[in-house]
Amino acid sequence: MISMLKLIRHHKPQNLSDRVALAFTKSLRFLADTFFKKKYGHRAVVLETVAAVPGMVAGMLLHLKSLRKMQDDRGWIKILLDEAANERMHLMTFIQIAKPTLIERIIIMIAQFIFIFMYLIIYLISQRTAHRIVGYFEEEAVISYSEYLKEIEDGKIENIKAPEIAINYWNLPLNSKLKDVIEVIRDDEAGHRDVNHSFANIINIKKNTNALKEDKNKAQEKI
Ligand SMILES: [Fe+2]
Ligand SMILES: [Fe+2]
């Protein structure tokens, strides 16, 4: 398990791209809070179907870019595709814990249709904002799973036996409980958060350096 210091982290918005990403995340959080309230199991099923989209979309776009530009991807594609696969395993786990209602299944289908295009467009417009959004989504995921854990610790949600699929995937002891599963999932989310924030930071540094170079060139032209 990762330390508490590493677990709770917030990237303070530093530019317009960050502020857009944070506002987008907070409005979706508001929607999720209003709809699910304290139904954490159902919330996890629905949100994990969305969480597995960005890594796949970003990985695909970078794969195509790498082919087009005949350029190395610095290992980003594999990291993003692994993230998508890991999020899908979160879903496979939660589906054993909470079965979605008919209305939730309909929401999942509509949400996937909208979100896949939305994220693709955001990624094409601003790769930096797109990664920052996932960074902020994952900050929220860490908060939600911490709340879920608190409900289990307080005995408000039954600490049932861990699903077999989770025991196998995370190599957990055979007598593991739901609480142990939520803890490893929360660690995964914290990992995705740090990766996506650092991807956004790398792009940000690149943009700032390019802008500086341009300014320098313009200044030299004037002399
Ligand atoms: Fe997840
Ligand atoms: Fe996630």
C-alpha cells in the first residue's frame, strides 16, 4: 500500500488548460455525486466503464501519431494501454460486487458514446488538457474510494469476501476482503493520477520552452 502522503495529492492549477481540466472534472463529480449519492458499489461500476476509455483513446491516437510521424513514443503508448486494461479490471471486479440497474446500463451506453468522442476531440485539441483531466479524475477517484473505505470501516457497508477475479489479478491472500480490494484499486488510481499529471507537466514544459525559443528568435530578428 502506498503511504498517505503519496495517496492524497492535488495539482494546483497553473494555467488556463489546468483550470479548464479542473472545472470539467468538478462538474462531472457534481453530476456523479447527485446521481449516486452513497451507492458506492453502483457508482464504481458506472464510473469504471468511463475510466477505461481515456487510456485506450490516448494510446490509439499516440500510436497513429507515432506511425504518421515515424517517431518513437517514449513508452507512452504502453503506459496508456496498460492504464485502460487496469481500469477494465476494476470494472470486472466491481461487476461482481454490484449489478447495474437497467437505468444504469442505459447511462453506461450513452456515457460511453458521448465520452469517447468528447475525449478524442479534447485530446486532438489539447493533449496537455486531456492528460490533466485524467489526473484530476483520478484525484477524485482516490477521494471516492477513501469514502467507500470509510463506510466499510464504519460498518455501513458489509466487508464481504473479495471476488475471486480480484484475488487472482492483484495476487491477494485468499482470505482477502472487499476492503483489501478497494485499497489496491485506490493505489492504482493514485498511480494513474501521478502518471497523467506528469504527462501534462512534460507537455507543459515543452510548450513553455518552445514559446521561450520563439520569443528569443523574434527579439533577435528585431535587432
Ligand atoms: Fe478505476
Ligand atoms: Fe481511474
